[in-house]
Amino acid sequence: MMKGKKGIIFGVANQRSIAWGIAQKLLENGAEVAFSYMGERLKGSLEKLIIDYPQCKMYECDASDENQIENVAEQFKNDHGSCDFIVHSIAFADKDYLLGNFYKTPKDVFLQSMDISAYTLVSITRHFESILNDNASIVALTYLGSTKVVQNYNVMGVAKACLEASARYLANDLGHRGIRVNNISAGPVNTLAARGISDFTNLLKIHRRVAPLRSNTTQEEVGGAGLFLLSDLSKGITGETMYVDGGYNKVAVGGIDAYNLDS
Ligand SMILES: NC(=O)c1ccc[n+]([C@@H]2O[C@H](COP(=O)([O-])OP(=O)(O)OC[C@H]3O[C@@H](n4cnc5c(N)ncnc54)[C@H](O)[C@@H]3O)[C@@H](O)[C@H]2O)c1
């Protein structure tokens, strides 16, 4: 499905990363995939993951630094010429504020989360724009906490709302070239980033009791949706947020056994 297509994934930290689920599907389907990593520690972990794919290029990138994004775009251009897909799977917020009251979030924490988790999509798109092929596809990872309150998700929910809106504006900017920009809203998955959210294990438990599919979202499920949105099969879809969450977002009251009704 992806033969002849080349692109880059931002945000594979380890084997549990959601982006690794997408990477595996892309590689299995013949895509030429490059990766960005943040810092030496994550470089080692990424190297181990892609040991069977020595052709994959790796570029260091702290996406909060626009010069580094620019450098990655330059290196990608030198190595690959042009680009057919981008995966944005980057987020950060100070975990001290992923609990308790949202109103306590200080300005610097708010702005840093917005910068790394949302603005980087705009910046990456801008720096890659000149090498994006017509009909290229961009996918960003988001979460339900953007449109509904999820206890403790706090500032990340606000940043995800900004990310989703940014994807819609980018879709409108680039649609005249057939370039598409979509979000995947994944259900909770136990990853490095997720562990920063207070009470995350309970979120997983509630999810599998309430979601119509009565199970937790897997990397493989998100990988499949990623492959679809990055491939030509989804040519008519842009500015969309596709939920890969076992139907959780569709339920108001479900899985009655998830609630302690005697308390
Ligand atoms: N795990 C979940 O439950 C869940 C659910 C829905 C959406 N998401 C989203 O999926 C995406 C990937 O997260 P994950 O859960 O796979 O966790 P992860 O920890 O595996 O991935 C997060 C990535 O963000 C990168 N990152 C953080 N700050 C960065 C910076 N300044 N520059 C460059 N990279 C930076 C990290 O290096 C890491 O690779 C995030 O956008 C996250 O919000 C996660």
C-alpha cells in the first residue's frame, strides 16, 4: 500500500510508543520511513527498534527548537528528495500539573505544553511544505480530553484542542495541492507519556469497561488507522479527527458495571 512513498515520523520513543504502531504498519507496507528522536537516550532505543531496517534514517530533533525542525527538513530533503507523509506524535506537559485543578496551571507550563504539543505541528508543516509532494498526507495524534473533560488531563486537553484546530487550518491551507491533514484520537494506551498523567491506570480500567468494544485501544489498532490515513485509500478525507478508541467517545452512559452504584 505504501510502496514508493517516503516520509518521517516524529515521536517514536520506545516499543510502546503509539508512533511505533504506525511505523510498523508503514514499514510492513513498503514505505520508506525516517524517524526523529529526542536526545541520545532515545536514539539508542530507536536504533534497537529499527535494527532490521538499516535503510531508515534517523534525525535528532527537539521540536521546541525551530532551528532543529528546519535542520531535520533539510537533512530529509538531502536524503530523500521529497516527502509523502508526516506523522506528528509528540506531546509534553509538566506532569506536576497533570493532576488536580486545571486553574492552577502556571503560564510557563501552559505555553510550553502548547508549544511542544500543538505548535510543533504548524512548524513541522511549514518547514516541510516546500518538499511535500502533491497528495501527501499528515497525521497528528490527539486525545478525547480536547473536546471533553478528562480528570487530570488538564493543560494537555487544552493543547490537544489547539492541535486539532491547527490540523483543520493546515488542511484548508494545503488542500488545493491534494495534501491532507488529519488527527487520530486514540483511546488511552500505556506509554511513557501516558504515565505522566495522574491516575492513568484507572483511566485504562474505566475505558475498557465503558467502551462499546469493551477493550483497551492497542498500538496495532492505531497503526492500522494511521496506515489508512497516510495511504491513498483515504484520499477524500482531510481536516478530520478519526477516533480509534473502541467507540468510547460515542457513549454517555455505558458499561453500568464500571460505576459503583451503591456508594
Ligand atoms: N498514550 C495515550 O494514551 C495517548 C492517547 C491519545 C493520544 N496520545 C498522543 O500520542 C502521541 C504519542 O504519545 P505516546 O503515548 O505514544 O507516548 P511516547 O512517550 O511514546 O511518545 C511521546 C513522544 O513525544 C516526544 N517528545 C516530547 N517532547 C518533545 C520535543 N520537545 N521534541 C521532540 N519530541 C518530543 C518524545 O520524545 C516521545 O517520542 C502524543 O501526542 C500523545 O499525546 C497518547
